[in-house]
Amino acid sequence: MIEDILKAIPIGFGLAFMIGPVFFMLIQTSILKGARAAIVFDLGVILADIAFILFAYYGSHQFLTKIKDDPNLFFIGGGILFIYGLGMALQKQPKETIQKEFDLPSKNNYLGLVLKGFFLNFINIGVLTFWLLMIVGIGPSLDMNESRIFWFFTTILIAYFATDIGKIVLAKQLRKKLTPRVIIKIKRGMGIALMIFGLALILKGFIPQEKMDVNTFM
């Protein structure tokens, strides 16, 4: 059991630094809304991961293998990311309003942040592919023992979440240096980044299945 846990920790740590829409949104949320809001957002991300793991473990392998390469899922997920990013990039807000919101105590919609984290992670079909291949690849080495599998993947998520908290704390230190102009640039930059990831997912839908790589666009 200890050996399984020690193997899982580096995986969780590595996942926290995989560059993707969730990575950038987590940093942005920490900078603009505070550490507590970012942690709540990250909980939504973790819930999506748990849903994928359960789906991959208990679902039909044949069904999962089929849908993970369905180009329509890449088109839908990529389209949602692109539209969301476009709206963020084009959003216009007076600097005075931004400064006022930034200076006032944050009144965050925590349920909305959880749902935002959940769906931003959930629409990325690459995440489902990753967890499916983890179950298929790691499961046999754990003798398909439910207890070992539970603790292995639980450790991955705990290590992932703990590393994210460290990222959140570090990102929050930048808050003191923000001005309305910088905030606008951050939001536009995030919007452009999400558009790029959305286009990447859409383009991945055109790639032949045999050329797909689980680590691409994660």
C-alpha cells in the first residue's frame, strides 16, 4: 500500500503543472478573486476528475474507448472553450468599475465557482482519455484490487490538490501589484489562451484516431 502511495504522489504533482485551460483559470481566479475562491474553483475541477475516474472504472471499456475518440466531443468541447474565451477577450469594463470591484471585499458565488471548475475540466475530453488510460494501464499492476486502486487514485488527487494550493498561494502574492490596466490585460490574455485551447481541441477532432496521443492538449 505504501509503495502504491509513493508511486501516486509524483503523478499528482505532475498533473498540477500540466498546461491547460484549468491551469490558467486557477491562477487567474487566485489573482483576481482571492485564494478562497481559487480553492473552491479547484474543488470543482477535482469533482470532475472524480467523475471521470468513476466513469472510467465502472463504465464499459468498449463504450469508453469508442467515445474518447469521437471527434464530435472534441468539436463540442473546443467550441465551448473558444466561445467562452472569445467573450472574455472582448469583454469591456470601465477601469473605475474594475478598481471598485477589486478594492471591495470579495463576494464570490462559490457554487458558481465550483460549477465553473467542474465544467471547464469536464468538457476537456483529453482528461477523460487520461483517466481511462490510467485505469487500463495501472489497474492490472494493482491486481484490480478496489482498495489499492482507491488509495492510488485518492493519493493522486490529494497530491494534485495540495500542489494547486501552493500555486494559489504564490499567485495571490501578485495581487498587490495589480492595476485596472493589468487586470484587463490578464482577462484578455486568459480569453485568448482559452480560445487557443478551444481551437486545439477542435483541430484534434480532425486528427486520425491512430495518431492521437493522450498527452496532447491536456
